[in-house]
Amino acid sequence: MSERTLHDPTGPPAVGESRAHVLDVLRAAPDAVGVREIAEQTGLHSNTVRFHLDTLVKDGFAERATEGSGRPGRPRVVYRAVASSPVREGHRSYQLLARMLTGLVTEALAQPARAAVGAGEAWGRYLVDTPSPARRIDTEEAVRRLTRVLTDVGFAPGPVQDLPNPVVPLRHCPFREVAEEHRDTVCSLHLGLMRGALKEVRAPLRVERLDPFVEPSLCLAHLAPAEEHRTPDQAA
């Protein structure tokens, strides 16, 4: 196995648009700030902010601390940007780890694709911006919230094709190398992610299927009316 396969590319880690926005807020803040303040300034859901903050801390762009409030209750967790660029020493092999773990899941579970859909649904529910119980989400808003999650994760969704049933083009797979080796497991995880996001917002849509790699850099997510929103003709 070559070094290119064993190790992730060297150089600074990539920072997506949403994560860069979170980092900009940290750098502009005179003091450490909490998740709520960052969510208000970026317009991102609090869970999405936490996801980006955890990655920024892991990559060395930010640091986490506990703020002593002097009051009863759990101390507030705050974040600040580091003063200089993160120092990288040695290789990182997260891509290799992902391949090893995906292979383990595929071999160890009787139905790895089904398990991946379930895990993906749980993460989709966690990452999406959940509406209040009283708010009714229409098709346009559901697609907007779904594409926002997909953008944050790195799928680069394109404009939704308004066919009889909407199709969301995904123009970049952030896990492409692993998906090429373990397509059923990884693509099922992505399918579950989208299904979980739509279920969490009580969308009138569901993800009917995901067509992976219809082109080298294009997957298609096919949407359809959710079961409770189907017409008699659609249900037949």
C-alpha cells in the first residue's frame, strides 16, 4: 500500500463555508463565546454549530474552555480562536481509519446497509434545524433545510430539479474514496442522513432513493411525497 493511501493529504485542513463562518465569529469576538451566541450570529442551528466547533477544536483552529459562572448549575462551555495557525506534526490517517471501520461494519453486521440507514437517520435528525412544534413546514422550506444540512456536511448540493418529484443533485461526496470501496454502506448512511433530516422537520417529503455516482462527481437524491401526504393516485 502506498503512502498516499496510508496517509491523508498534508497541509492545513479544509474549512467549508459554514465552518469558516463560525471561525470568523470566533476570531472577531473579543472574548470567548458560547454556542448560542455563535448560532445567533451565523444563523446556523446550535447542533450544527457544535459540530463545526468540535472539528475546529480538533483541527487546532479553536480551543474549548469552561466558564465559571459563580452560580449553581452546569458551567457554560465557551470557545475562542487560537492566536496562530495550528501546528501539524506527523501524518494523519483518518481516511484509512474510515476505510477500516467501514470494512469492519460491513463484515461484522448481518445487514450493514440497513444499520447504516438507521445511523444516518439519527445524525440527520441531530444536524437539521428543527422547527417549533407549532410550525408547519412546506415543501420549499423542507428542501431548503435539507440542502443546508447537505451543504454543511460538504455535499455541495445543486439547484433542485423540479420534476414530478424533486431531485437534489449532490455534486461532491465528502467521503468519495471510502464510498467507492464500500458503496452500499456509505451511500446508505447518506440516504439515512437525508431521511432523518426530513423526518425531524416533519416535512411533506421523503427521500425515495439515492442514485450514487451517476457521474464521477454527481449523485442524485430522489424525493417523493411523505406517506401521509400522498394522493390516492400516488398511493396506488
